[in-house]
Amino acid sequence: MKKLLLTTVACVAMPMMGFALDKPDSLKVGMTTFLTGPASVFGVPARDAMDILVANLNDAGGIDGVPVEVSYIDEGAGAEALSSEFRRMVETGGADVMFAAISSGNCQTLAPLAEDLKVPNFLWDCGTQKIFEEHDYKYVFRTQANATPEMLAAVIYLLKVKPDFKTLAVVNQDYAWGRDSWDIFSTALKAMKPDVEVVGEFFPKFGAPDFSTEISRLQALRPDVVLSTSWGGDLDTFVQQASQRGLMNTSTFVLPLAESSLERLGSALPAGQIVGARGDHYFLHPERRDDADFKAFMTEYEEKTGSVSVYSVFHASQALAALKAGYEKAIADNGGTWPDKDQFVAAMEGLTFQGLGLPVTIRADHQGIEAQLMGTSVQTGDYPFATLENIMVFDGAELTAPVGAVSTEWVGALDASFMDGLSISTFDK
Amino acid sequence: MNVTIFLLALFDGVSYAALVFIVALGLTLIFGVMRILNVAHGSLYAIGAYATVSLTGFALSMGAAPILAFPLMLISAVLVGLLIGGPIEVLLLRRIYNKPEVLQLLVTFAVFMILEDVQRLVWGTQPYFQSAVLQSLGNITVLGVTYTVYQLILLPLVAVALLLGLRFFLRHTLNGKLILATTEDREAAQSIGIDADRVFLLTFIVGAILAGLGGALASPTTSILPGMGADMIVLSFAVVATAGLGQIEGAALTALMIGLGRSFAIYFWPEIAVLVPYLIMVLVLLVRPEGLFGSPAARKI
């Protein structure tokens, strides 16, 4: 009888024990990243950075003594394989937290899946602003900005440094990002400078090997400004071909993702072109380059990979920093003991954490507020490739559509006076 | 129509067509002789480009003049043909000439997939760009638009030279005539003492060299990265199918049609530029299912 009673008490007590979980042996994280395909220009550096950051974190005692263990899933395998790998890693692989994904399409597929599986998921790199504008998620957070502040920063920087331009042409990749980013950019531009004439819109196919015809057409059109939100090999080819044929002498290029191509482009990117970094991501970040943690990481990363870091490295650092800060906050909220999943999720809202860039805050709708850095290319000779001068760092909160607002509507309602009230830090280089 | 715009679109179309034609040439030659649609042709194209970039990069770092990249392109192409094309024919294709076409297609597709991963293993996933040779030839300004000499003049010249050269080779040299005879009727050719195995090997190597040369010539103009072969095989297949499989002169003409169609689309209706090659292919195949220059063949089965 006594035994039965004890067992009953134990069974009743079981669900309550969630509040005082034992520390796990390790915190398992699953990260989706492109290891194959064109987007591996972001995915591979992010994985390399994550390996370094996790090793350093674990050397320093992990999170509250618990080491972090990261496994990777290749996004290049396609959405279907990715979904089943994601599910497998959560259901049988025991992943506690997922970091997914780079591709906006993959984020849109995996966010509802993470919600179904009730696994905390960080949208660590994808750009689409639609996720939290069209849905409400409990378990999904974005540890970085979205396309709206990224494009707005580019528009405002352009208007600040080249206020008198009259004509603009766009050459974007023909897929969701190329189209959506142009929507936001053109809406913002028309709202803030209605007299600009768009003289050409080109959407060459994703992965196009040749832009010669577009460049001939642009040379005949002679726009003051050429915008391209392309990235990777596409951007490299476009810039190389445009530079070879002198198009960059007659038009100013606005390249919101060119930070990730600076090193590969070498001397092909001439001075005077506008470069963005999808956030405040730059290996010579003016507000961070003298900090010990930043310098130490940049040196270690360069030694291990032979390249300077690109924005996806920063995004990886932010996801890991959010994980650490989130768990530490949840532990503190939980009286010093290891939290359960729901306590961790509760701690994430309103959380501020710092990766390699400036601090990022998770808003009520789970969107991250991240500063934006823009600059102008310059060939100084200090590096065998272009670096940035005339850098502006924008406050992310001012450029992100308010909670509940739809970006394209919010951006469309702006006017020229919007630029005046912004807090912008400027740096010569 | 504005004459200037018309001429500019013409120039762009011709230089684009030249590159597509060089790759399609090898594909159609192999099909014409061996009746095999070689999907791995796309990989040979990509490897030709990668090899050129590596060799040129190495030569430049040793202080060589950029112009030296031209012989290196040729060397890369020949290496691709001999070291990759040769073994593919001897070790794989030779076993399956009498097997169903679907199987042949699957085998070359498998080779394509394997070679895609080989590229990733050897060269990694980061894009390469090596345009020293293109820059060394300088620019030329026509009607206010700057072109590179390499793309506007050199590539079309090479394409025409290859077309004429291949015609001459097939019709006026012994090896070429052996190839033509084997194409006409393999069994009859063998019965009069032609070594068909050797002819097939020769053809495949020449075709592979042409694929590699296409990649080598494309390399200074574009980012070299994984997946570039897949795009090229699709496009050159469109050219070859539109012309009629095995039609060399036809491939030249359809490459030109597709190149011009695409560049005019970019000038006048950019939204459909991607579609143009396939629209042309569909329209031609609707009217002439055997291709523009193909002749209806009696089915074997």
C-alpha cells in the first residue's frame, strides 16, 4: 500500500518537475545552411564561423556549464528534403533549438513546421519581411533584420549622398528576393523622391552567366543610378562585366549585398559605388573593430578560412548570441535552474543580445531590430579589394515597419521628411 | 525601329550566340555520330572553365603575361577531352551503345551528377573570376556603347573558325571521312574495315574538347561556380534540338536565332528574355518535330 502511494505521488509530481529540470548533458542545436548550390557563398562561411564560435563558447564553459552542440542541414538539397531533415532532427535527433534558414522560401516553409513541432526556431539569415507581418508565431524568432530596413537604409543612403539623381534602372535576380526587394526599394524611393524616373527594369534569371546585353542596354539608357540586390556569383559577374565595359564610370551602382562580394571582386569594384551589408556587418565595423572580442574573432576566422568575414558570419554569431542570452535570461527568471522550452521561449521576447555587430533586440512580434550599415566603395591599397568609406550606421528601430504594420504600406506612406528625423552615426571610414 | 538599338541588340546577340554555339557544336557532333545525348557535356564545359581559371591564375602568379591565357585555354580544353572525355567513352559509353536510349541518357546523367560533385570537391563552392585575358584585349566603343573586344570580336571569330574547321575536318581529312562513314552506317563501315571503336573514341574526345573549349572561352566573362554546367547543357540542348540532332550548320543557325531572340527580348521586352530560347524551340518543334534541319529517321524499333 505504501509503495502504491509513493508511486502515485511520484506520478502526480512528474509534470511539475518541469520547473526544476536537470541540466542536460548538452544543448543540441540544428542549423540549416547552404553547403551546396549558389547560396553556399553565405552558407559555408556561416558554418565555419559557427564552428569557431561554438568551440570558443564551449571552451569558456558553454551556457551555464552546458556545452552547445550544433549539427548542420544542407539547404541546397531542396525544400522537401530540408523539411524532412528538419523534422527528423527535432523528433528523433533531440534538437532543443533550431536555426533556420538562409533562404526566404525555406524560412516560409520551416516557420510553420517549427510551430507544429513546438521547437524554438531562429530565422537566422533569411530576408523576407512577410513572416511576422502575415503570421503570428510562438516559437519562431528572427535574430536579425528583414528586407524592409535593409532596403530603406539603401534608399536613404543613396538620397543622402547623391540627392540630385534623376533616373534609375534595376537589374535584379528573377526570384522572390529580387522581386520583393525591388518592391520595397521602389516603393520607398517613389515615396521619398517622387520625381525619379525608372528607365529600365531587368530581371535576368537566377544564376545567369552573362549580363552583356543588359549592360549594353544600360549604356544606351545612361541611368544616373543602377540598383542591383543580386548576390554571390550573379553579383560578381554583373559587377565584373559592368566594370570591364566602363558602365561604372557613367552610372553610380547601388549594391545592397555587395559587402559579401568585396573580397572576391578585388579591384573590379571601382571607388564611388554604394555598398550595403544586410545589417551592420562589415569586417572593419567602425563601432566594433577596436573591441577585443571582435578583433579576436576576425583574426581567428581569417586564419581558419583564409577569407575576411561576410554578413552571414555576423548573422550566425547573432543566432548563437541570442541562444546564450535567451537561456541565461530564462535561467535567471527560473531562479537559477535550467528552464524548459516554454520558459526559454518566454525569455526570448524583448531579449537584447550582441553578436559581432551592435546589440540586437527581439520585438514583441519576434522580429529582430538590427542596425544597418551602408558605405561607399574605395580602393585604398590597404587591402587587395575595395573597402568602405563615408559609412553610415542607421538605427534599426527607425527603419523597421512598426509591429502590426505591413511593410509595403508603411514604406509607401513615408515622405521626404522621414529622412530628417533619423539618428544616423557617420564615419569617414 | 531605332537603327542604333537594332544594331546594338544584333551585336549582343551574335556574341552570346557564339559561345552557345561552341558548346552546342560538341553536343551535336557526339549525337550525330554516336546517337548519344551526352548530358555530362555540361560538366565538361564547367571543368574546362575551372581548369582554365586555375591554370591562368597559376601562370599569372608566376608573372606570365595575360595573353598567355589563350594557349592555356586550349591546353585546358584538350586536357578535359583526353583525361575526362576519353575514359568516359572507353569505360562507360562503350558498354551501352546497344542499350535503350533511356539507359544511355541515365548513364550520362549519372556521370554529370558525379562530375558536379567532383568540381565541388576540387574547387569548392566559392565563385572564381579570372578576366585578365579579356581585359588585356581592351574595349571597343560602338555607337556610344562600350564592348569588350573579346566578346564582340574574338568569340564570334572563334565560333566561325570552329564551324569551318569542323566542316573541313569532316569532309576533307581521312579521320573526318571515317567519322562520316561510321555515322552513315556503322555496320557497313565496319565491314569495309573501319575501326568503329576508334572512330567513336575520337569523336567523343573531339566533342569533349569542344565542351571544354566552350568553358575555357566563357571563363573570362563569367563567375565560375557550381551549377554553371547545368544551365549550359539545357541551353545547348535547346539549340541542338531546334536545329535537329546532329546538324552542325543547323546548330550555328539556331544558336544565332536564339542569341538574337534573347538580346532583342532584353531590349524590347525584358520580362520574356528567359523564355525566348525555349519559345523558339517549342515553335520550331511544333512545326518540324525533327528540328529545322533534321530529316525524319526510320525508327529502329
